[in-house]
Amino acid sequence: MTNISETAKSNIDDQIEQEVEQARTVCDISGNNSAECAAAWDAVEELRAEASHQRQNKKKNSLEQYCDDNPEAIECRIDDN
């Protein structure tokens, strides 16, 4: 059984793959130095950044999540000494 996070990861990976193919097509048609080509690759980079952001958010354990929500809690204090 696939959970929601695996499905979301698969969806964004599929979107990235589609955008890469789209960018290659646009660049082949309009030229590598065209504004359309640059915009197409920008879309790819935005999706990749979102995928990276989602992966980072998933890796938090319960203490990290608690500290994100309660940074003033004694358990979350960091001693710099």
C-alpha cells in the first residue's frame, strides 16, 4: 500500500520529468539562449527546489518537530559553551 507522502513524491518527480522534457523541447524549438528556454528551465528548478524542501521537512523526528513548534522549551535549548 502506498502512503500519501510516497504518492506526493512520485507526483512531484513525475512533474519534474515532464518539465525537463518540456524545457528540452522548448529550447530545441526556440534556441538555447531564448527567454522561453530560460523560463522553461526556471520552472524545472522551482519544482526541484520544492521537492528538496519536501524531503527536508520529512526527515524531522518528533523532537525536532517539537522544537520547531516550541523553540523556548528547555529540551530545545542549545548550549554554545
